Amino acid sequence: MKIGKVVSTIKLVEVTCQEAINSIRADVHKHKLLIFKNQGVISGDKHVEISKWFGDLESTFYKHPKSPHPDVFRVSNDESEGCTRVGRTGWHIDGSFMAQPFSYSIYHMVSIPKQGNTAFVSLSDLIDSLSPEKRARWERLWMVSDRRETMAKPLIYSHPITKTPTLCFHLGMTEGFIVDKGTEKEQYTSDMETIGILKDIHKEIVKDDRRLIYSHKWEEGDFIISDNLAVGHEATPETQYPVSDVGLRILHRTTVKGTTFPSKS
């Protein structure tokens, strides 16, 4: 695995001491992805309680009637069970369109399909894999989710906690880029230029036979805590296959409010 750490010795529902919580928080930043195994089915209330170890919760998404808690985003391959077609618009971080993107995303699969992985990529490793020329080009770019947005975000910036370089991006929710923002040369990319940049980011993620990618095959009792600012992700196509083909998929997700606006790397 290129990123992440599997944890099989901790039951999250039994963790109460602050020292253990602080250790988990530190490990999330160290490994970017913590995969807790054999957690059973964690209730919506407990999912929210664990999530609040990392800060205040925030969500901008539609609340499905079957969500177990107002702060739990419930997604599925069956619209009667959860929100569908989620995560299939391209590689992204959660909340890229917000003034302060989410700091953590926390996932729990409560109904396991036969197929339907979640793929993750370490953004610092992606940046380190770029050629010097391409990295210099990307460092000139500022992402705009919507042309009405007043606050563009640097494509490459320093992670507010670890200070390592990372990306603010969404391949399916980007209106354009500003080049050389704040200088006399500042310009907005054309539609064709924007499409080219988005395709280029995708190409860099999947290059070298997808060696930068960890594709997580969900198992019963899995609970994942991710450093959302350090890890890009995408739902694989199978996540939207019909229940008749792969079985019922139900994923619960919480997101923790961002507290620091990204600064330039």
C-alpha cells in the first residue's frame, strides 16, 4: 500500500482517553489514511461522536431520509437507501468548492457490495512524481470552482498541519483556473485550457500503471479516517452498479469543518 495504515487492534467505540485520541489524530496526519478493521456496525450517533474528535462537523449535502444522523451523509447504489451517483464526477478532495475545504473525511460501510471500491491517492506523492517543468506550471494555477466564486484556491499549497505540498482540486467541479494570480500576467484559462489541465491531472494520477493509487476493497466492519486535505479519492465505477449485480452498497460519511484557508506552497 502506497498510503495508509491498517489498524486491527483498536475498537473505536471503546476509545475514551484523550491520549489515545491524540495518538489517532497524529497517525492520521502521518499515514494520511487510517483503516480500522473489524469495527462491526457503528451507529450514526457513534460515528458522529468519533468524528468530533477531529473538530466540528460540517456538511453541504442533501440529507437522505434514511440517514441515521443529520451529520451523516448516506450514499448508496439504491436511491431508496441513500444518495446515488456520489463520488463519480472525478478525482477530488471533499469540499474543494468551499472557502475552507473539509479537514477530514470519515467513512463507514454499513452494507458491503460484492464490488465497489474507493480509490485513494497521496497528493504529496503525486506532486513529488511530477517533472520539474510540470510542477512549476501547476504552481502557477489557482482553482476556481465557479466563475462567481470570489476566492480562488491555489492548486498546489502547503498542508496547514504537516506543511507538505498538496492539492486543492476536483476534476468534476472546476470551472477554470487563474494563472499567475495577483500579478500583472494574471489571466483566466479558456474552456479548452481548463479541460486540458483537468485531463493532465487525471493522467498524472493514473500514470505508471496506477502505482500511486490505493484502491480499498471494503470489508465488513471497515471504518476509515482520512486526512482529506492530503488524500484525493474517487468512487470506482462499480459503486453505481445495480443492486441486482453487486448487492446493496450503503456508505456513511462525515466531514470535519476546515479551519485554515490553504496558503501557497
